[in-house]
Amino acid sequence: MNFLKSTLAGSMVFASLATSALSAEDTIKVGVLHSLSGTMAISETTLKDTMLMLIEQQNAKGGLLGKQLEAVVVDPASDWPLFAEKARELLTVHDVDVIFGNWTSVSRKSVLPVIEELNGLLFYPVQYEGEESSKNVFYTGAAPNQQAIPATDYFLDELGVEKFALLGTDYVYPRTTNNILESYLKGKGIADEDIFVNYTPFGHSDWSKIVADVVALGADGKKVGVISTINGDANIGFYKELAAAGVSADDIPVVAFSVGEEELSGLDTANLVGHLAAWNYFQSAESDLNDEFIETWKAKMGEDRVTNDPMEAHFIGFNMWVNAATEAGTTDVDAVRDAMYGQEYANLTGGTAVMLPNHHLAKPVLIGEIQEDGQFDIISQTVEVPGDAWTDFLPESAVLKSDWKELGCGMYNTETETCVQTLSNY
Amino acid sequence: MKQLLLAALAVLLVCFSATAQETSIQPVLQEHQETILKSSRKTIGPAIDAIAASGLPQAQAVLEAWANKEMWSRESDGQFFKGEEAEDKQVRLIDFDTGDVVGAIAKSDLKQLKPNSGIRAMISTALVRFQLMDPDPAKRQDALTSIQRDPEASLLEPLRASFESETDPVLLAQKQRLERLLTIGYDTDTSARITAIDDMSGDLGVDLRATLNPLVATTRAVAPEAVPEGINVAKILSPGEDDFTEAQAYDMLVAKGLAPPRIPDDAIRNALADNISGGRVAGFPLAILDNDENRRAAYIRLAEEGLAPPFVTEEQIQASLGQHVFFDSYADRSPEVTEAAVAALRKIDTKVGLNQSLDLVLDALSLASIYFLAAIGLAITFGVMGVINMAHGEFIMMGAYTGYVVQQIIPDHTISIIVAIPLAFAVTFAAGVAMERLVIRWLYSRPLETLLATFGISIALQQLAKNIFGTQARPLTSPGWLDGALVMNDVVSISYIRIAIFVLALIFLGVFLFIMKRTRLGLETRAVTQNPRMAASMGINPGRVNMLTFGLGSGIAGVAGVAIGLYAKVTSELGSDYIVQSFMTVVVGGVGNIWGTLLGATMIGFLQKGIEWLNPSNTLAAQTYMIVFIIIFIQFRPRGIIALKGRAAGD
Amino acid sequence: MQRSFIAKNPSILIFLALLALFTLGVTVLSEGFGIGVISTSFVKTLGKTLCLCLIAVAMDLIWGFTGILSLGHFAFFGLGGYMIGMWLMYERTRMIVVDSLSQSEIPATQSEIVDAIGNQIFGVVGSSEFPLIWIFADSLFLQLLMVVLVPGLLALVFGWLAFRSRVTGVYLSILTQAMTLALALYLFQNDSGLRGNNGLSGLQNLPGVTASQDAVSMWFLWASAFALGAGYLLAAWVVSGKFGSVIKGIRDNEARVRFLGYSVEAYKLTVFTLTACIAAIAGALYYPQAGIINPAEIAPIASIYLAVWVAIGGRGRLYGAVIGAALVSLLSSWFTGGQAPDIPLGVYTIKWVDWWLVLLGLSFVLVTLFAPKGMGGLIDLWTDRRSPDRHGADLGPDAGALREQEAEQ
């Protein structure tokens, strides 16, 4: 009995939601698909707040196409299958015109089939491993050639590193990134035995042996550098152990791809000074636009909050979408997509980001040194690097390219000149 | 060579100063303005050399300011100044030559020079010459660190020259050691190098190995007929032996252009595709080319027609391998030195191996003590009382958060830890007592349901912690005297925080034994555990004893939480990271016996480190195999390592 | 047999009727085949809930009736999902690859096709070789067989080792938990050959099927409802006969049953393996609806939640397990989905997203303490099935059971 009742009650809720969607036709709906609970909540809640702030700002400017924007926030609760379910709900029940969301790769892979099936539009704001190009997704975060490769170049050229320790958490982003880096380094003449790879579980805390292994790499007189794709909490133990072992950034520099301002706020950074991170944005970037962005953010969220790279990605992505929709005169997905190519918008770090036909952005790459106050000192900034969906450094994907504008194909084999697939294979 | 260079530089310098009578360093800086502003390690070399070789007294100050990110460039005229940040986004500029304040300028009109650590290392190397004789011992230390990081041939002479004036015995010892290392690497006299190698042999330092290894590093090469003259050959290789396969050898030949490449499958395919005519390739219809056999046949016909390069046959491969000699050669030209280095390294390697195993043992002990610490509270509640407390991990978490909160109130790390430990005990003791009174005592006869009820408490507590402290990891900083590591040599070291945890684990073991064997509470606990009714009839209040025992176990978990938080992190999931391992520690060791728990923790710690050592690239695998091993172990010793015998073992 | 099996258990008929009614109702209201009141995403939720009910029935069989608190049944559920997922991914990728390769002039060889499939599936995790475990992935029939065989075999081996060495009670619970943890950690590794943390994705798209998800989701709902009905019937049949009496005997006093000459281990092993197979089938139906399976799904916490559902629903009653699973999982998604209204308390606003787990945890404690019979106990009240007066004497450790009364039946 109860079983039936509860299901009925549930369906009533959904039915009422469906009707409320009909009555609110005079707004443009923007879906926000970020986890507000569970393990990823810590990172994703910030992005939800960023989206709400951006939408509020846009509405204050008069909305879009004469209508107000309305944010539809759902909580996929860090549960990957739930991402797919919530995406379907956003597109079919709430009829949103665009979705901003996701953090982890696995959640993106979960959402992809739904977005492609229902022809939705997703803006994905986080640095990721590449090897993907969906017609329905715009990747505003960094592809490997916009973060990992420049950072490795920096290690090779600027720090003179000859021996690499690739440490990562065992999941897809570090795995693929390290794979690309390994093959890139070999291309640069680094021998097999000079690349040490290690994978640890999420939240790993026992780092003594790994740090000892890394220190021991220096025994053959080559300069050692660590490229870290260690995720989240595990960084804390790692940096603590590094500090305890007396490893300074001058001896063994560490460049991290997943440590930003937000992550550092949980750490005592005194021992980390000088270690590096590579991103497309740092809060310490000096530009008027950035000052303004930080000020609005702090005014909304509190003085002690920091800004970070995925926030900038949403900032650029959202504004590009607004401009593209204005240009197209509609929020229809196909029209907006066509208008997106070539869209330009100012970066918070100065310069402009351009949306490429492969759905990636051209953005500058920044390398920062960790400072005592938990901020980064930007010591290197490149010109805009165009994002590459399929890396040039793995033999299988070197022949692939993505061009939705001219070729209408996200996985085009330049060798055989055929389109491998137009829908993603998740 | 080096002296020549120095002399040439000196001559240049004399000319320069003689003609211009220059006393300002600004022109030198201006000359290299572009490279300095570009700030790339690859191009900066000449600029640093020019400043260092300018012979001006300001050179040292300029380089130091530069390395400390205190050098600014004025955008209006490109002049360089030392700058100090002032109020209102202004920078006070100081002239390098006079030391006078030039004035304050808005930050936006200036460019701060931020040398990266690669450039900073080059600057420090340039500074070594100035700093080796510096009256300030700290600067001399800087110089030595810099030599250690980037040893260079040119530094050998200045280093030797600085011995006499050195007053600090510690620094002198360091200098002597560095001198030996530089001698091995860069001295021109072979016998001096060999003497230095002999002097140092048996030393465990990473720096010595870092000096020796490049000498004996080999490169693999191939030559037609015989090894060329003047090469210090390490080994002549024969293809097919010693991990040097014929395929590798042939690939080397191909890479050198000494042999034609083999035809891989995709080359066959491409060649076929290039030669399609009228739906056929070399007479083969396209449709049958869907297997390798037919493709090869078609390709052979193409090759016969001269449309594609022919296959390389096995005989051809053997023939070209036979015509060449493969060898490994040392980078260093002197066979005497490489021989001595190889011998020294061999000696060191055994020592290093021994020390590495010692280090692994220490790591394993440390991990074991962490598991023991996490499990000891459980050894009381589960081992002695038989209560499954799934919220045990959350008590550990509560202890860690107590430490965090105390640290927010008391900023001094030492005092805050001293306060936090008893406070964490008190908080979790109270929580444990409350839980025992409210929930567990009703469920003593239903152990499986205790498991579920305490699990309910566990998820509630975990979520509560998230609601209060957020999901972000919170810092719990250890006091300064626990920073760093006890370094026995360059191989064996263990951080003080781990030693502290080890000591804490030992203390807890002692406390546990004392309470159980020497106090009234312990006696009563054992009595109640064995037979509650009999104990009650002897005038013991079982309810009270259970309550206190449970509180004790929980309290110890809280203190463990502070320790674990210090060494790792404080998050709401801290407890659940340890709960399964803790249970397994107790179960593997044998329920009801603290020595069993100790053995269990030791076994798990050593096992995990052992597996990690076997498979260093995948820590996750180590954890997986450890659990599988434990599952299998329990199948064969279901009562653990130390099993209780007799009536006490009854269910 | 004097009375028929159904007649002895009227609750089965009621349950099946309600299930049929429910399925019919959803069909009529669905977007795919009806008037479109229930959205497709909610149909998927309902379909998944039916699968969860099925594994809850399995859990009830092993825990409520046999007394083995397994904290590892989600391992079998997940394995079932992985097995069907392998075929779905392989076949879908094969179709893409064959399609793409057919554009080139030279027809592809078999090994080229397989390489290309491997490259597509494993390219994302930086590999391209097919691991050995994918050996049957090209055959739907074999892979369907694996859905039952692999988890069944794992349960058989694990159970045989555990029961043989007389691991019982909480030890067994911890051991099963360790098993699922080990499996989850193993699958998390990329080297395991099942795409590590990313798992298998895009499972909702059936290869070769062009029907929209509106229809596909209904097919799966029907299949899940059928499986639940069949599973329920099977479970009810198992517990009603002599076999059922023996396993209930094992639950209440294992030693006595052993002394009566029954091979306790064989009975336990049979139930353990059977429930593992049911769980695997539930998983194989669940994950094509969820769309993605990854190792996080089989983390120990999932299996503990399963125990929570069954406990709240009521152990030792099959319908109790179904009620518990349906109610708690639907409520969970309602509360965490942000649809439940916040409660403003003036100084503090209770957000259900934050407080739902606290509420669940505490209500779980309360259920264990005060209503060990769970929600099924409410139905007892309704049907006036009271616990017998025990005259003060406790029957054994599991005081919540209805042994005396069951003994009379």
C-alpha cells in the first residue's frame, strides 16, 4: 500500500512540476547541474553559486532577448548515474535551453548520451583529459595541451628537469593525462626509465614511501620534477609528507593540475611555497575585469572566499552563450551552436578567449608559484593556446581532429579522410 | 680551459672599465634588458654572467634582489631598480648604484621581475663566488646549497680557495665534502678523481650517487664492423642475449638508416590502398582483402611489380645484424675513473639496498602503528565487549575535529595539541557513554542489530560533521617541533610526526594493559565480559562497567583522531577511511586480545608496504591485494592470529 | 501437499496484483505509451526502484530468513551490471566501428575491427588492448549467461570458504564487507580492464534499437516488474517449504539445526549463491536504466544501505523488504533532489539536502530500537498478527523474530 502511495505521491510531484514548466514560458531557463551534496559538493557548490551570480548580473543588465533568465538548479549528489537522470529531467521536464554543469569526467560521460539524444547544450567548465568532442558540449576548461603540455614544457625548458615523477590519483583524468605526457616526454628524448609513474586511491594519506621513492630518483644526478594529478584531499597528506621529508621546491619542484585556490584554503601553505600549479586562471591575475569579478564574488559570498579556474570558465562560457543567443536571436540549440563558433570574450587574465569549431577555447596558460597566503604568484603566462580535442601526442588520436563548423564531425580521421562518428561513444 | 676563460673575462673587463670608467651597473642591465625582461632560463645565461662578471660591488646586491623578486623595471624608460612595496599600490624604488630612494611610483607603471626557480638557481650559482667568502654564515650556507644543487666545474677552484677563511666547522665539513664531489665530477687530473672516489666510497649520500651515476651512465650505439677509437666501452652486446633482443637491435639499425625498415601491417594496407585500380589490387579483388593472408599475397605481388618496397626477410635481418657491432659506452672517456666509479657504486648499492629495506621496515612499522592506533579503541569495544561499533570511525573523526576547533581557539600549536588530546578524549568519552546508554545497552543480545544501529549513528554523525564544518578538508597543523624528519642517512628517514604516532601507540598499549590488568575497572570489565550474571552477583554493576569501558574505547579513538588528523587531514570522511581496516586489524589479530590487535596491525602494515614495494606504481593494487589476502587468511584462521581458547572463545 | 502454495501465502497474490496494477498505471501515464503525465526520467527512476526492490528481496532471503547479514550483495548487483554493460558497450562500439571502417576502400580485417573497438572503448583510459575478461563480450547470449555465472561463482567460492571455516555472525558481515571493498578497489584500478573509475557508460542506448528512450524506459520497467514478480514468487516458494523451515532454523539456532543432521553449510551456500544470482539479475536490469556503472556503485556503503532498506521495511517478510527499498530509495531521491521544501526555523533554515542523511541515520536507530519488525510490523497490526506472549522467556538472540508463531504454522 505504502509503496503505491509513495510512487503516486512522487508522480504527483513530477506532474505538478511539468505544469509549472508550462506556465513559466516568459523566462529563458538555464539549467545548473552541479552536485550540492556528496564528495564533489565542495568543488561544485562554488560553481553553482557562480552561475547564480552570473545569471543575476545578466538579469540586472536586462536579461536576454527581452526575457529574464531563470536558473533551474538540481542536485545530482555526486552520484554519476543520477547526473544522467537529472540532465534528462532538466531537458524534458524543465525544458531548459542550456545546461552549465559537471565536474568529474565520469559525470560528463554519464550525461553525454542524454544530452546528445535530446539535443541539449552543455557547458563543461573543468580541465579534462580531452579525447572527446561532442556536438552538444562546449568545453570551456583546459584540454591537455592547454595545461599539461605547457607545464611540462616549463619543466623541461625553464627548470631543466630531466627526470619525471608522474603521480596521480587512479582515475581517468590522471591516467589519460599521464599517458599523453609519457608519450610527449619520450618524444622529447626522455628515456623510459626516467619516467616514474604512480597511482594512488582517492583520499590516500600514507605518502611516506612514495615520497621516498621520488627523492631516490635523484640518485643518478638528474634533476627530478613531479607532475601531480593528485586529486582533492589526498594532496594534503602528500604535501605534508613532502615538507616533512625536507623536499623544497628548489630541489624537487611539483607542478599540480588539480590544486587551485579553493584546495589550498584547506592547507597550511608555509611549507609549500615555491611549488607550482598550472591553470588558465589565477585569482592573483592583474586585470580590471578580474578585480571587478572578485569584488562581486566576495560581496555575494563573503570576504574569505576565493575564485578559481573553473569559475572563470563558467564566466567565459556563460557570456559567450549570452552573446551567441543574442546574435542568433533565439535560444534554439542548433542556432546558438552555429553562432558560438568564433565567439570572443575577454579573459579575466587579460586577452580574449575564442571559441573554436572543435568546441574548445583558445586561452592563455598560466603557471603560478604557491605563496604563503594561499595565493599563486604568476611567473609565466603564454599567449592564447587553442584547445585540442584529440591530442597530437598519442598515435591513435594524432590522426583525429574535430571540426563541427566545416566538417560537421567531432572525430574526423585525417588519414583516411572519413568521419569516424558524429555521436560520441561515451 | 676554465682558467683561460676567466682570464679572458678579466681582460675584457679591464678593457671595459678602462675605456668607460663605468661604476654604474645600470648599463650592464640595460644591455641585457630584453633577455632580463623575457625571463626565460634558456636565454638568461649571458645576462647573469655579465652582471656577475661586471666586477662592480653592486653586482651581488643586484643578483640577490633579482632572485628575491625585488627587482622592478620602470616601463617608461626600462631602467631597473630595487623596489619595496609601499601603500596605495605604490612601489618605492631604490637605485642599485647609490642605494638612494628614487621615489615611489604606481605599480601599474612598473613591471616586477619574477625569475622562475630555474633562473633563480642560475642566479644563485652566479652568486656562489660572492657568497663563499661572505662574512654572514647564512649566505655561505646558501652558496653551498647552490653548489650542491647545480654543481659546476667552474666552482671547484673558488670552493677550494674558500677553505682557509672558513671558521665554521660545520660549513667547513660541508665544503670539504662538496670539494670531493666536485673533484670526482670535474677535476682534470684522473688520479685526483680516483682518489676522491676512493675517499668517498661507502658513503650513502644521494649527492655522491648523483655524482657517480652520470659518470657510468651508458649509451647504446651501433657501429659497422668494429668499435671506433677513443670510446670508453662498457660492454659489447650480442643481439638476442641479455635483454637485448634481435628486434631491438634491428630497430636500432633502422633508426640509424643502416638497414631497410620492416613492413608493418598498416604500411601494407596503405600500399594496397594506393594501388587500387578498377576494384582490384594487383589482380586481387578488393572484397577478399579482408584478411592478412590475402593482403600479404597482394602486397608481395605489388612488391614484385616494384610498386612497393619488398618485405625484409629473416635472412636479411640476420645478415645486417652480423655486419654490425652493438655496444654500450660510458659518457666519461677515462676507463680508470669509470672502473673506480663502478666499483664504488657496487659497494654503495648493497648498502643502499640494506638501508632501503630498513626504510621500508620503518614505513611499515609506522603504518602499523597508525592502524593500531585506529583499532585500539575498537579492540576494547569490539574485542573485549563484543560490541560492533560502526560509528568508531566517526569517533576518530570527532577527535580530529576537536583538535581542529581547539587550534582555532588556541593559536599556539604546542599548547593547542596539549589541550586537544585530553579534550578529544573527554568529548568522545562523553559521546561513547551517551551512545552506550541510549542505544547499545538495549541491543546487547542482538549483535547484528548493534551493527546496524551504530551504522545509523555513523551516517548521521558524518553528515552532521559535514553540516557543521563543511566538506572541505580542515587543516590540523602539527607543532613546529614535530616538523621535519629524523634523517639517519639519505636513504633512511622517518618524519617526527610518525615517530610521535608510534610512541603514542606504545603509550596506549601500555595504558590498555595497565587498565585491564592492574585496575579495578579492568578486573570488573573482564569479569563482566566473561559472565555478566556472575559478575553482577559479586556486586559489580554490569551496566556501569559496560558504560565506562565503552567510554574508554571511544575516548581512545578520539585521541587517535587527533594524531591521525595531524599526519593526514581532517575531513568528515576521515573515519570511514579507517573503519574497515580497523575491524580487519582486530579480526585478523584475534578478538579479545590486545596482543592480537598489535600483531594484526603489524601484519597488515608490513603486508601492505611489502606489496607496495613489489608494485611501486600502483598503490591501489596494494590495498586490493591486502584485503584479498586478509579474506583468505580469515578463512584459514577464522579466530585470528591469537585465538582465545576454552570457554572465553564461545560465541 | 494439502494446500496449494499460493493459498498458504495469500500475500503473494496481493503483492502480484498490486505490482501488475502499478505497472499498468505507469504504462498508461507514461510518455512512451500513455498520456504522458509521468516523465521519462521518472519512469526510469521507477524502473530502477523495482530493481532495487528485487535485490532487497534477495537481501531479505539471506538476512531475514537465513540470518546471514551480508554486507556485500551490491557487489553481485554491480557485477551483474558490468556483465551486461560489457556487451552493450562492445556491440554499440562495434556498430560504430564497422560503419566507419566500411567507408574505406579496402575491407577491414577482423583484427582491425577488434583493434578499433578496443581503441574506442579503452582509448579514454589510455589503453587499446582488450583484456581477457572481454572475451565473451561479442556474444549477447554468453554475456547474459555471465550475468548469472560470474556473480554466482564468486558467491559460491566466497561462501564455500567462509561457511566451511564456520565464519558466522558479525565476522561474516565484516568479511562480506571486505569482499565488496576489495572488488570495488580492484575495479577502480585501470588495470582491471573495466575502464577503472569511468566504468561503462552510455548503457541506456541499446545497440541496434532506434526506438526513443520514452519507449525503451518502459520496456525496462516492464522487464524489471516482471523480474521482481518472478523473484518474489521464487523467494516466497523457497521460504515456504521444508527448505524454508531449515533456513529459518539456521537463523534461529544454527547449532541445533546442525545437530539435527542437516548440512548447515550446504543450505547457507545455496541461499547465498541464489541470492547473489537474483542480485546480479537485478543489477543487469538496473544499469541499462541508470546508463552508467562504475566502481563507486559497489562501495561498501551501498550494501549497508541495502540492509537499511530491509531493516526499515521489515525483515523476515518479503513484502517488507520491497516496501523498505521502494520507500527509502524514493524518499532519498526526493529529499536529496532538492524538491523537499526547506523548513525555516528563524535563526536556521533546515535544508533537506543537508539534513536528510541525519534524519535517515537517526530514524534507522529508532527503527532498530523500537520497531525491529520495521514497517512490515504495521501490516501485522492491521492483520492483527501479534507477537505471541513469550511468558517472559526469551527464545534466543534474535528477539525480534516471530519464531513461536511460525513454528505453529
